Amino acid sequence: MSQSIQPAQEQMLFPSGNASAFLETSGLTPELLADVSQSKFVWALSLLLLIGLARIFVSGKQRLPPGVKPLPRLPGLPYAGRFWDIPAEGVKAAWHFGALHKKYGPIYEWKVMGTIHIWVENDKIARDLFVTRQRKYCDRNVLPAAVKVKYGSELLPLMGYGDAFRRYKNFMHMIMRQSNPRGFYGWPVIENKKTLRRLIETPEQWSEHLIVHCARTIASVAWGDPAHGTKLLTMVPYLLKTVSPAGPIINKLTFLQNLPESISPFKQEENKQFDRVKDAFYEALQDVKDRIAAGTAEDSWAKLWLSSESEKASITLNWHEAAHAIGSSSFVAIATIGGPLHCFFTAMCHYPTWQTRVQEEIDRVCGDRLPQLEDMPQLPMLRATVKEILRWRQPTPLGVPHVALEDDVYEGYFIPKDAIVHANHYLISREESLYPDPTEFKPERWIDPAYPTYKEPLTEFPNLRGDTSFGYGNRACPGVDLTQTELVTLLGALLWSFTVKRREGAEGLANPVPWYETNPYVITMSKPFNCEIKVRSEEKRKYIMDGCPDAGYVVKSNEAERENQWDIVRPENEPVHYSWEGLTTRFETPAVMPTYPPGV
Ligand code: HEM
């Protein structure tokens, strides 16, 4: 190869004639020529650098239309911006950007590695941008560790805006509309009973039981069989970490995304994982098809798509798309709903008086049976508990960013196309004017006329519809009704069955209750901890045990029991508490209890 390059170089230096003759007559020595060519290289490199720098500085200076101001911008280096200022961990990022709002106002610009991020502090601005101007702010961003999520992976929550997105989203609304009035085919209530039984049998594994509950429930709703939940559980830790700054290092060192696939471990892993996602979703859909043919398919979203001709006709999804639309709307129902379920345990230990009050309401309305969906109009305190849990500990403290599809001017400030706009849900859920005493868990704020959030009639309000935790505009969460159904029925069942208490005395000292400790990912979950879960009476114990012979365990105890690639096997080093690869790492007693920024 070097032989073929050599003559070409010689030709360039000595365009014609004999080289040595030319050297002799010109007086140029080979050393001098080497110097010249080296300095040429240095000059070319310097020129490139200069052009690059000039572009950075020029692009840094936006040419704004007359009368339009740039947004307040955090100081940083040209292009690289504030690359050193990327906070890693879940809710801590919300505090970090919240502190900066105090200095830079309710909307400011934060540039890092050439990308403009815009941070929004309050509900009004979030609504003005994401709802009133939703068509301008409905794209998603590329994520370095998962470049496919925007285009090509078919995962609805992070899909770029366009025709495919609209069809997926319409499909999602259609299956929700059809299944919500039927209580999601009764699956959440069936799973509640199994979860109660697991909690009686092995209460110390409560956190694990909650995650299993979420997976079994959504797998049943999606494919009519809780067994498919293990597919979701196999994938969720990877997917959640991949889309979080606290995940793979490439999410912070974003320039690594320029590595070609042949040498990029991130791209190779991504391909492997997304092939697995596809296998899981295809397999589950095929299973429903086979069961329909055999006449044994239970009701589910997949069955609806495979057999319904009515609404489906207007939403044309092929097999691949339907498999991913159903699947990608299912894996998001695990950590999101798992978050409030974990928070329930934290809240009940910190606020035992409220637990007693809401139990009195449930006992009065339901007596000796579990609460049903039909009871909900008579259970405003239970609904207030659910609503306040979501406000108090936002499952997605920084929401999901919206990307500007075109240049915009808001209140005289310029927002450029491609800016990534973040609504800080954590701060929005703590706006003092709407939520007095915002750091306190106060479900009464939803049912007492003295509070600004009170709304009548109490048979209907509070509920989760329109709750800001679910985001804004045409990218808002389509899973609100399912979340409402799952949370009110399961928390109702838990409160009817058990009293959750912090440990007391010396045991209490050894097992403190976390306050705002969560996992570090974009969907946060209160850290699990050791507490007492006591069944409220022997009658209730009997009711639960007799009413549900199968507790629905899914985690296998060792590799020898594994039957397929989706089976979940308990890791040897986590014999009691399984943390799902760090999603639910336990709250370990710290040497000193942590302190929090003001207002937390
Ligand atoms: C506590 C429960 C949940 C919370 C707090 C939550 C929150 C969110 C948020 C903040 C967004 C982004 C909204 C935006 O961009 O403005 C979102 C999107 C989404 N959620 Fe949820 N979610 C929850 C449960 C669910 C469930 C149960 C499902 C499905 C069964 C679901 C499916 C989706 C989907 C498909 C999207 C993407 C929508 C789009 O990009 O257009 N979510 N969710």
C-alpha cells in the first residue's frame, strides 16, 4: 500500500521531470523540503483550527431580529459551554437547576458541547410553550447512549416528531380509550390480590413485590398474560440507564458518539439491546396471535389490535410497528408507577396520622372487602393520597424534554430551533402560590376548601387527569388513566390490608426512613428501606390468603431454574432484596443523615 502512495506524493512535490535533477538545480535539500512540508501541515492545521474557532464564536453570537433579546445564559466556554456543570443524579439535577433559577430567572439558557438547553421553572411558561405552542415544541432529542431512540427504535416516549409518531400516539390513545372503561380488563385488580399475598408471605421483599406487580399488571393489560412481564423486567434497567445522564459515560462525554460502530462499545451494546427489545415485543405479540387462533386469548391491547377492525382501520400500523407501539408503552409503566408505589411506603412512615385517617375512610366505605373501582367516588381521601404522592415525589423530576422544531420568540426572548427545553417538574410541583407548605406531604390540600388546589365535586376530584406530573401538550403522557386505576386500587388494597410503620427503638435507629433519597435515573423511585408491614387483622389475613391461592412470584432462585432468556434469576449477592441492577438500591443508614437544599 505504501508503494502506491509514494509515487503520488513525489508527483505532487515535483510536478514534472527528474526529482534529483530538480533538487540539485534548486538548491533545496531533502531536510529543507521536509521542513517545508511539515510547516505546510502545521499551517493547514492552524487554519482549520482558526476556522473552527471562528465558527464557534460566530455561532455563539446569535443574529437576532430587531427587538428580540437573547435568553439569560449561564456563563461558560465557547462551544463547550458549561461542560463541567452536568449534574448526574435524578432529583439532585432538579435542585441544581432550581438553584440557578434564583439567579437567572424563571427561564434561562444553558449551553453544553454546542447544544442549547433551556430550563423552565414554572407551570405558566411550560404551558405557554408546550401547550399553547405545542406544534413548535413537540420533538425529542437524540440521546448519546441510544442514538436510535429518536429515529429507528420505535419507542414512542422518545420518538422524533413526524408521521410515525402521530400514528403511534393515536394508536396509544385508541387502546387506552377502549380499555379504560373496562377497568383495563380487570387485570390491575387481579394482580392486587397476588401482591397482597406476597406481602403477607415475604414482607421484607416489599420493594421487589411492587416492581413485579407493575410488570405483571402491564404485561397482562398489554398481552393478556402476566408471564410476559419478565421480558419487560429484563429490559427496563438497561433502557432506563441508557436514557439517564447517570447511565453510560457517553451521556456525559457526548463527543464519544462520533466513534464509528466498529469501535464503539456503546453503539454495539445499543444494537444488541434493541434487537433484544424487538425479539421480546415480536414474541409477545405472536403469542397473543397464537392464543387467539386457539380461542384462549384473554382481553388485552394486543388482542384489540389483532382482532378489532373498527378504530384500527384509521390507524394503520404494520406488525413491526404494532409490536413496538404496544411494547414501548408497556415498559414505561414499570418505573413510573413503581415510583409512587415506593413513595407510598416512605410517606406512610413519615405521616402515620394520615394513614389512620384514610384507613378510617376505607373501612367506612368498604367494610370487610377490598376497595373496588366502583367505590372510588366515595373515597376522596384515598384519591388525595395518590395525588399528593405524585406531587410530593415527582416520578420524573425533570420531565421529558421537548425539542423546538423551529425558531420562536417568547416574551421577547429568542428560542432557537433545536433547543432542548426542559420543564422542571420538581419545581413546578412546589410553586408556593398553588401548594402552600410544598415540602410537606399534605393530602388534605386536595380535599379541604382552605387550599388553592381544592376542587369540587369530591366524588370526582381529586384525580390525575391534567396533573402536571404527566407532562404537557401533544407529548403529554397517555398513561394517566391506567396509572390512576393501578394506584387507587392498589393503594386502597394496601391500606385496607396493612399498617405500614417505621421500625421503633434501637431497630428504628438502625433503620431510618429516607426522606428524598431516590435512584439516580430520570425516572426516580424512593429508596426501599426496612419497615414494618403488619396485616391489620386475622380476618383480613384469611380473606387475602383464601382469596388468592397463587401469589404470582416471578423471580427464580438460581440459574438452574432458568427456562428461557427472559427469566429473572435472583442474583447471588442479593438474596433478600433484589435491586433490579440498581433501580431500587436500598437506603443504607448513612454515617450522618443527609441535609437538603432549602425547600426540599
Ligand atoms: C406515575 C405514572 C407516570 C408518570 C408520572 C408519567 C410521566 C410522563 C411524562 C412526564 C411524560 C412526558 C410528557 C412530556 O413530554 O411532556 C410521559 C410520556 C409518556 N408516557 Fe408516561 N407517565 C406515567 C405512567 C405511564 C404509563 C402507565 C404509561 C403507559 C401505559 C405511560 C406511557 C407514556 C408514553 C407512551 C409517553 C410518551 C408520549 C409522547 O412522547 O408523546 N406513562 N409520561
